Amino acid sequence: MTAPRQQVPDSAMVERIMAGDEGALAALYDRYAGMLYAMLVRILKDTSAAEEVLQDLFLQLWHGAARFDASRGSLAGWLLVIGRNRALSRLRGKERREFVPDPEEFSIEAVPSSGNLEDEAARAQLMERLRGALAKLPPEQREAVELAYFEGMTQTEIAARTGSPLGTVKSRVRAAMQTLKQLFDDESTRQSGRS
């Protein structure tokens, strides 16, 4: 029986990308493309547009890996924020269509995958960690994060939908992101202590 393969930390992969290692970029693509693609399709409602934004996102990582700062958050979070912002910019660049997102339409389990079983297991583990971390947030913070990152709403749109002041929405998202970062950092510290 073979020992489970240790996943190379994102920060090491980013360093390899900065050194010109295309294999590191491919590995991060395999690690995060499914999650990012699902979010982009959810926001853009267009698979070809989502594919274009995903390609641009990894091209940006290739050319701008040095801009990633692990002390400010995870690579997955960084990519999600950049991808979300690109998707929203793309929507605003077009004549904006009116649509009412269906919260039941997005399923965290519906992340497309083309990887092998190990990649799928790592992706499922990441999604389970995210689901667990979101469950620890106060309901108002969790709702704001879900609307922003899973439904692609702006903070102004969230304020209108929830009837909350814009400043309150901004505070909720900021507090939630800080809490999520701390939860993931604490979990990483516990896991590295077991190694």
C-alpha cells in the first residue's frame, strides 16, 4: 500500500511559478480550476465567458504571482476574489441583463471536475473545509459572503436585497473574511503540528 501523497503548499507553488515553472501553474490549475469555474459560471451564466475569465485569471497568476501575499490570505481566496471581480467587471461591461439569482441553483457540490481521484478528493476536502468554516460564521455574515461570492452580488446589491445599510454589509463581509482567514490559518497550524 502506498502512502498518501502530500500536497505541495500553495506558497511553494507560487514561488515555483515566479521561477518560471509551468508545471506549478498546471498543478494549481488542477487544484482550483473546478471551484473557480463553478463560481464564474454562476455569476456570468455563460460557460464560454466563464472559460475566458478562468483562462485570464491563470494567465494573470502566471505573470503576477509575485503580487500574491500569503500573509493576507489563502491563494484560493485570492483567486476567488480576483475571479469574482473580473466576472462582475465583464457583466458591467455589457448591457446588464436583469436577473434574479435562484439561491437553490448553486450547489457547493456541483463543482465540475476533470481531474483524477486524488484531485477530486482534495477538491472535496477543500469544499468541506469551506462549508465547515461558513457554518461557524454568524448568519448575517454567512449570508453576505454567500451572496457576494456564490451569487456574484455587489455589496450595494446585497444591501438592497437584505435591507441592511451598505456600511453594515461592508462590515459583515470584512469581518467574515477575517474570521474565515483565521479559521483556515488555525486549521493549517493544527495540521502542520500533526505532520
